[in-house]
Amino acid sequence: MGFSVENNTNEENTTNSIELISYTYDDYTKLVNPVDGSEDIYFKSALIYSSEQVDNSTIRTYYSPKGEYTDIIDNTLKTREVSFTDINNIDSEHARLLKFHHYSKLYNDKPNIINFLKFAKAHKNYKNITDSIIIKINDKSILDPQDEIVKEFDKLEHISQTLSFTIPYLIASNEIENAISEINSYIVNGTMNISVIESSMQALGECEFCEASYGILKQIVEGQNVDYRDALSKLSNYLRNIETTIKINSKDCELFEEI
């Protein structure tokens, strides 16, 4: 459980290596590419959510036992389209999308009239043969909002976005709790497992919003003159702020009912 940095090969250029930031909490793992901001979330070993930037679009994919939901936001035109592909049609749909994205990239790289016509034709052909069902355009439901396909998307979207935001906060909360327990033990009994403090400090070192907590633990690990009661008070305040952030951003999410 915690933050880490992993070396992963960049698929576009195997001569380069990108250090992905990995967040693991219980059975969930979030991998973030710090270069382009893309991310994947896994439950155990199963991919449940991914996001990436392709040309001028943000593409989010939600994975369900029933199929895949693709949520595409055109950041230039400010439009959004959400579609669903049945699990039995995913392979053929991926092949069609690959062909369509080829012409889309061609036009984006060289925006001339010939490439635009190729792109327009490819888009028309894709629309004519796709097995995907459009369920939303912008924020308007195409299907009945009570349709099981739509309800499943709304559920997956809420869970995935909640996980994406809260996993780093959940990890930070756990690490600060561990440190607080050891500091409290030192104040009461005069004993402290410094390896626990070191472990929490190392985990928080990759946390972008944990600088203050990291600084306190670093002072303890380095044997600096520390007012332990003051340190305990500050860490407790930081922990409360993090827990409040988690509660606000995980409201109505079934995964976090215990918080």
C-alpha cells in the first residue's frame, strides 16, 4: 500500500523509458504517466478505467463485464459523445476504430483538403458499420436514463472518477495514521518503531499534497530536535483535512461507505 515510481517502456518509442507513478491501495492500483497525464486503474489485475489524450480529445474508457463504455470529449469543439460496445463486439470495434484513428491522425498531422476528405469518408464509413450504441451526446441521454446500459455507465463513471481522485488521499491517510500511532506511542510509553516512520516518510515523498507531513517525518527520521506533541497535533490536523477531502469527493460512492 503506498506510492511508488515504476520504470515502464514507452510503447511509441522503445528506446525511451517513462517512469509511471504507481498508487496502490488495497486491491486498487492507479498508474499515472506524468508526461501526458494518462492513467489506468486496476482492480486486482483487471483494468477497470483508463484515460488518455489523443490529438485534441480526451478519451475515457470504462470497462464492464458487459462491455466497454467510451467517453470522448473534443476539447476544441467542446462536444462529448459516450458510446457502449457489447463485450462480444469489442475486438471488431477496436479494429474499426484503429482504421478510423489512422485517418484522424493523418488529417491532424497534415490538415489539407485531401486528408480532410479521407478523414470525413473514414468517419462516415465508421458510423455506418459500428456496433457501438451512442448513449449520450454532450450531457443529453440518447437512451432512456433508466435503461440498464445508461445506469451502468453512470455507476462506473462515478466509481472510476472517485477512485481516480481519492486513491492518493487514501494512501496518504493510511501512512499518516501509522506515523501518528508511533508518535503517540513515543509520547505515552517512550518507545517508537522508527522503521514505521521511515516507511511512511518514503511513501509520502511521492505525494504532491503531503509536503508538510513529509517534512515532519523527515525531521524525526533524521534525529532532529522535534517537539513530538506539536508534531502529533500538526499531523492530526493534516489527517483530518485529508479525511474531509475524501468524504466530500466520495459522497454516494458505494466503495467508500465505510469512511
